[in-house]
Amino acid sequence: MITPHFHICAFFDSREEACQVLAPFYREAEQNNERSLHLIEPGGLDEHRARLGGAGIDVVACEHRGQLAVRPWPQAPGAFDVELLLAAMAQATAGHGSELDGFSGLRVMTQMGWAVRHGLDRLDLLEYEARLNGVLDANRRLAICVYDLAPLDGATMMDLLRTHPLTMIGGVLRENPFFTPPAEMLRELSARRATRRRRGWSAPVALPVPARPRRAE
């Protein structure tokens, strides 16, 4: 698939399903001598490594030679610092420095479950995702944002789709017809914040808790 975009959104019922579907993406990076960076929710690094191993990835060898980096998100629980996260992604996907020594490229996978499970402001999350397009386009690096379906309502899922130009459905990469250009999306988010202030809402607009939780692992 030839596309000028680099920002991918994927929704899964479980982490096991996500790893199985994305395994070809990981193996292709290994075969192409590309580096893979996986940003994982705190406490889940060993579990993610085990799933990668089960999907046929030689985790020990890839980590030893620096082709795979499994790291926790650089974010404190209960907070969402848009600027900090964008700066971290800009540094991680930069096309120079020791991050890419000896490798032909870089692919990023991020587990986003932490951003929707702690009552964080959804507008901050959407701003981050919208602005991340500029970072990835400038550095020309593929990144897949992985979301668990269980914590999401329909409106939030649609908003997240609107911030990603590409989607992965059943392991197939597709252009996203719902994508909204970042500048337009950011204007809309600014208007939503202004409406919130006019209505006197002091608390963040947190993601709703689903009535019937699904299996997340």
C-alpha cells in the first residue's frame, strides 16, 4: 500500500488478538532490518515480550542486537501531558542518532489503554493523537496506536478514528475515510473546550465506563 501517511489506529478485543494480528508487521520489520519500538503500559512489559515470543518473534535476540525496544510509556499514572508525550515521540522517531544505528528504519507500536482507563480528559488524548500526525509525517515513521475496545463508547471511538489517517482492520492496512485533517480537528477541540468553559464545567470530560466490560487480556 502506497500512502503519504504514517499514523495508524487499530482496535482489538484483547491484547492477545492485537499481538496475533500485528505479528506480520513485527516480523516484516525484523526481515527488513528495521528497528521496532513498543511503548507498553506500566507493568506489562514481560507479558508483552511473552506474547511476542508466542507469535514467533525471537525477542531475546532482537533486544540483544537493539532491533527491538520494549519500554514503558514515559507518563505518570493519572496524568496526560500532551507536550511531554509529543516531545518523547519526536525524539523516539527522529531520523538520526543512536536509535537507528545500523538499522534501515523504525516502526512504533503504542498500547493506548492507559490513556482511556484512568478518567483522563478525552480532549487531551484527541489533541495528542491529532498533533502526532505532524511528528510522524515530519520524521516519516510508521506508528500503530493500539486501543482496547472494552473501555470505548461509540463517540470516543469515532473521535479516535478521526485523528488517524490509516486504520488496520483484520491485519489489512486501509486509508481511513473518517480522517479529519489535524488543523481542522484541533480547531474543533478548541471549540469544545470553549463550550466547556462557558458551561462552567471544571472537571475534565473523562471517558465513560462501559456498562458491560469485555475481556481486556
